[in-house]
Amino acid sequence: MHEEQEHTGFTDHTDHADDGDYPEHEDEPRRRSTTRRVVLVAVGGVFAALVGVGGYGAYNLVNAVSGGSSGDGGGDTAAAATPSPQQPPSTEQAEAVAKDFLSAWGRGDFTAAAGLTDRPEAARTALTAFHDGVPTTSLALTGTGPASSGTPSEPAVGFKVRAEFDGATEAWEYDNVLGVMRAADGRTLVRWAPSVVHPKFSAGRTIAVRPLPNPVSKPTDRKGRPLDSFPSLRGVLPQIAPADGAKVVTGQAVVLSGGGGPQDPEQLFVLTPPSAPQVTLTLDADLQQVAEEAVKQQSAGGKPASLVAVQPSTGQILAMAYAPQGGFNRAVGGGQAPGSTMKVVTSAALLEAGVSPDTVVPCKETTYSPRAWHNDEPGDFPAYTLADDFSRSCNTGFIDKGLEKLQPGTLATVARDQFGLGLQWHIGIPSRDATIPVPGSKDEAAAEYVGQGQIQVNSLLMASVAATVQSGTFRQPVLREDVKRVSATGKLPADVARDLRAMMAKTATQGTARTPMSGLSGQVGAKTGTAEAGSGQATNSWFIAYRNDLAVAAEVEGGGHGNSAAGVAAAQVLRAGGGKG
């Protein structure tokens, strides 16, 4: 008992007559007689006060004075008395001990606070650990009165905690409850439990201020809308790094850990929130949704597919979708032969070489390089012009005129200098550049003029080709505006751009692209592509087009003719987002 008094600060229970404590060590005659004298002197003046705070103190004090044994009424009477049954603490007693406990805790006297509990050592250890783990600049603990969670034998007192921290944006406040009990020696004590520190605190858990994990930047679209719900972007967004010089701020929080449940660790209060530099992408969430659906429809049955939409006036990438999702991003990282969509670049080279859209370029049923080449459309058409060959996608006409007018490497030069293909783009995420090698033979040259052979491109690159024709200027596509773009060393001549637009418009309204482009108003242009995939394999479907200030390229592996699978997907996006000039 003496050891407990030393921890709690209680040195003499006779000084606390209102608690009704019995004097200790009744076998010491000198102390016993002193105690008796104090009680006898005090009884007249204290009795009424004890009655006011509850009957037990008064009852116990009367018994201590008036006897209880059949002794001679001397100094042994109190020692011989039989203690009366314990009575529960009154509301006033509960609030009084709660006030003293909270006051000691709040001023950092954990020994005194713990001494007012039924488990001093456990309480002192927990309060000290809380103080060390949660370093506050101020801690205010205020009683709020009786709590409904109490029982008749153990009333409960509510209290409010307000903790302030250096650098925190606001104070941490929470409500809590402590129980009050009557100890065997008659004292009113706080029933200690870990939950006294915090309602969610329990044995085996810890509360401490911890740094929060570094935040992950969640890029938004051009209007600040979230993008993480789009399947094609789930693998893209983690590749978006903050701008150069931007700092990630690691926050701090009061964290409850050690429970082992689904919320372990659990944040109880954030002192300083983490922050990551906001990155705004050029994507448009509305158009991205349409692109996702278009690719999903055309990739049904397991056909890989992709689509990219670009704004010609700015070069901004507005949508990017591919299937299957969750893996390789074929929309910007793929490499395939583009089929007849490459005839846009071949036409630019021929126009610069002196061929006009009205120049007669016969479309033979078969031509040789010396390899034999055929067309999708059977028959000979000796009166076809270059514009006719373009709109009808005649392979033989382009091969013959290309072999006649162009030098080896010319196609690659025009593609690089005027369309920006092969210039090592930096769009904001890893992407693949075009491969257009210098042909080593006439067969290789013939293949390149119609988008076959060793040419490798993807939807991003071919969307840029369509955008360059529409605007007349190559603007390297970007996914974010803060990246450094490359510029083409040359410029598409104005008359060449004009003629290409006229040829693409004819294809969209009268040629192979007329079915998917049907009903689209405004400035429109398109080119279909059907790329050979190997003996016995279905051809790959390609389609590039623009409508006003929106250019699109789509490809579907094994999708057949360009005006079917890829054309349908591209037209869906143009219909949704290309209505404005």
C-alpha cells in the first residue's frame, strides 16, 4: 500500500475523509489513536458534506467512529469493525476523479494521473507512450459530464481531447469516455483501459505520428477530370512523372497500427496532408470514353486494336485506347505496316516530284517490280488519275509512279522532314517512333509505297499524319504540354497540303472510306488501309481520317478491310468529337 501511495501521490488517506478511507496499519497504537482523534474531531464538520456527495463516505466514517465490535470501546474498535458493502461512486465523485485524472494527464504528470486509476503501472506506461509517440504542442482534456455508456455500479464520464501540433493545419479533436469504479479500499478510481487514450486503442496496438507514404500523382484530363477509371489508361497514368523541379510533399498523420485488420495501419488524424504536383494531360475524358468503347467493340473476339485522336491545331492527344488492356500499349508503342494509309505520305512525295492529282496514273490489274502486285479491286482502269488511285486505293498505280518518279530514300525523307516521322518524339510517356528504312531493291521500294515491307508505325504516328494534312503543319503530338517537342526540319508545301486534303475528301465522300464517313459534316478527309499479315492470315484493318479539328487513326489486327473494323471505330470518335471546326 505504501508503494502505491508513492506512485499516486497519495501520502495519507486520513487527509481525504470525503473518500471514507480506513486508516492503515491498525496494529500501531500511536497512529491509531491519532487517527481516531482526527475522525472524532472532524465528524461533526464533515458529515454533512459527505452526505451531500453520497451516502457511502458518511456511512463508512460513522462506522469508523462508532465501533462495530463488542470491545471495550477503546482504540481497537475501528480495527475490529467489519467493512460495510461497497457503494458505487456518485456522479459527483466520478466527475471529480475524472477531472483530477484529466488535469494530471494534460499537464504531463503521468505518475499522478496513473495513480488515480486501478492499474497505475499500465496507465503510466500507456500515457507515457502516447506522449512520446504523439508529440503535441498542447493537449487540452475537458470533461463533458456523465456518459450513457456507464452502469449503475460503474458510472462513465465523457471528455473531449484537443491536441495541437507544430505545423499542423488544424487541431486534432475527438470525444472519449472513461469509466469510474470504487476500489476495495474505498477510493474512487478511473477504471483503466487502453481505450481511455483513444476509443480505437486496444492492447497490442500503438499510436504514433508517422510519415505518410509518398503520394502518387493522379493526372487529370484537360478539364481537371479524373482518368483512372479508363481501362486503357491504367497502365499509362503511373508512367506520368511530375514536371521537372516539382516536389512531392510527404505528409504526417497520427496512425493506429498493430490490429492486423484490413485497415491496419489506420489514419486517425492527418497533421499535414501529402501532396503531389498536379499534372494535367491533354486527354479529353468524354472523347476517351468514346474511344474506349469503339476499341472494345472492334476487338471483340480477341482481335488486338488501338485508336488515337489528335487535335491538328495543337498536336494535343485527346484520346488513346487499345486492347487488350493492362499490358502493352500498342496505340503508341506498337509497330506495324500501315497498308494503304501510307499512300498519304507517298502522294506527298509524288506531288512534290511534279505529279498532280489530275495526272493520269493507270491502275493496272497487275504490275511487277519485278514482284507481282495486285489490287483489292479487280480489273484494269487505264484512265484513273492520281486522285482516283488514291480514293480507290490502287496499289499498282502508286507502285508504277513511285518507281518512276521517286529515288530510294525519298519516302523516308518526306516522312521525316514534313510529317515528323522518325524524329524521336517525347510525348510524356514512352512511345515508339516510325521505322521507314531506305529500300535496298525495287521490290522493297514498291512495298513501302503502299505501306508494306519493313515500314513500322502505330496509331499515334498515323493520327499525326492525318492531323498534318488537315492543318498543313506538323505539330508533334503530346500527352502533356510541358514536354519538349521536336520540330520537322521542313514544312509541307501549301499546295501539296491543299491537294492532299482534296484527295482525302474525295476518299471520304466517294472512295473506299465513304461508308464509315457517311453523314459526317464539316471538313472531312480519310484514307483506308488494308495491310497484309502473312500467308493464310486475315489482313489488318487501318483507317486514318479527320473531321474539322480532330484527326483519328485506328487499327484492328485481323480486322479485314480498312473501311470495316478500323473505319467504324474511327468514325465513332469523329462523330462524337469532330463536330466543331
